[in-house]
Amino acid sequence: MSAATTSTGSRTWSRLRSRMPWWVLVLLLTVLAFIWVFPFIWMVSASLKTSAEIFGGGLNLIPETLQWENYVRAWQDGNFRVYLLNTVIVTVATVAIVVARCALAGYVLGRYRFPGSRLVIGILVATLFVPTGYTIIPIVKISLELGLLDQLGGMILALAGGANVAAILIYAGYFRGMPAELEEAAIVDGAGFLRTFAQIMLPLSMPVTATVGILTFLFTWNAFFLPLVFSFSNPALRTVSVGMQAFVGENSTDWPGMAAAGVISLLPIVVLFAFMQRYFIEGIAGAVKS
């Protein structure tokens, strides 16, 4: 063996050894990613199986025969066509209200200093430690007094009326990092508070708006307790999370139908995050940096 061949082999081994930690890291992350998404993959697989296959197949992901009727049963018999529409209406309206309210609150807290501003922020942070269950009774009482308990409008106001502290703080951190020259130029042009906010500051905060929108979308779409209470006497108002109960019978549970309903309910979330993940990351990074 020549010296040149030995030298080439030595350099190749050195490069391979120097890159080996990266290969180990990639392999580890791949395994962790598979473990992370395995429940969703298993649910998709279970939605195409029979009940016997689900309990007898273990962790096997390949159905013997594709049971597409599970989706038909979930969509028609399980009434998920109505539940999905209700969820879309409630979620879109809640996101719009929360974004408008939190953006205004975050803009004021991030750009203005007034007596008691630190106290307001402290109270907002303190509400993070209040369990959600403690607020259901007063919300139901107020909604009952206003005649909104059995209406989608009441459900929307109840879901959108929370403190949303994280969203407000994200907006406040982002607005605090914006240059003051933007507001000064708007004032010179004769713009007031609302015009400056709506035409200048809010459009510039689109990454944060996407982040808050996604977080609110996830929270509202997966909400269970409030939609359960508001639709208790009117099943037609159920959302997808509450509608899962339709597959739980008195003596048995339709597991394939429930899995198909779960896939239907999760698919919009997966699609939304796939398209909005770049803005979500930018918004979080911008708020933390500020």
C-alpha cells in the first residue's frame, strides 16, 4: 500500500470521525421525532381498522383492509359535519376577538408608561396561576343571566373573554422593541392613537399576530369544559372535542369511529401549523428578543 493511499484513507477516517457526533445527533433526533408523532400515526392507522384489529394488532400500523366506512360513520352518524362547522365558527370568531383585544392591550402596555402600568402587568402575570376550573362557575352564571348559555355566541364570548396573559405579554414585548420614530412620523402626519395602531403598528406585528392566532386557535379548537357546559342541553352546539362523546356508548365504545373522528378534528390543526410555522417561530423569537 502506497503512502498516498494511506494518507487518503487517514484523511477520510478523520473527516468521518469528526462528523460522527452529528450523525449520532441526527439519528437520536429522528428516533425522538418518530416517538413524538407515533401516537398520531397510530390513530390514523386505527381509523382504518376494525375494532378486532385495534385490540388484536398491538402496535401494528398496517391495516388488513382499509375501513373507509369509519370516516363515513364519524361524519354522518357521529354528526361530525355539524360539530366541525360549529368548531370552525367558534374558533375563527374567538381568534379574531382575542387578537384585536390582546393587540390593543399589548400596544398600550408596551409603548406607554402610565401610573399603575407595572401593577397591571403584575396582576396579569398573577392570573396565570389561577386554575381554569375556578372561572367556569362565574362564566356560566353571567352567561345564564344574559341568556347566552345555549348559544354559539355565548360560547364565543366565554372562550374569548379570558385574560390571555401570554398573548398580551408577547404583543407588549414585540411593540416595546419597535422604534419610536414610527409613531413620531405618524403623529406628524396627523394620525391619532387608533389610526397609528391599526395602520402602522398592527401590520408590522404580523409575526406576533400569527403566533397569537395559532396559540388561540389551538386552545379554542381543543377546548372541552366550556363547550361542554354551553352545549349540555343542546347537543347541536357541540364542538369536535365534545362530540367525541358520541362514540362512547353505555356498554361499548366505537374505537374505530372515534379514531376517525380524531383524525378529522386534528387535520385542520396540522394543516394550519404546516403553513404558519414560520410566522409562529418568528413571532416567538421577536417577542423574546425584545
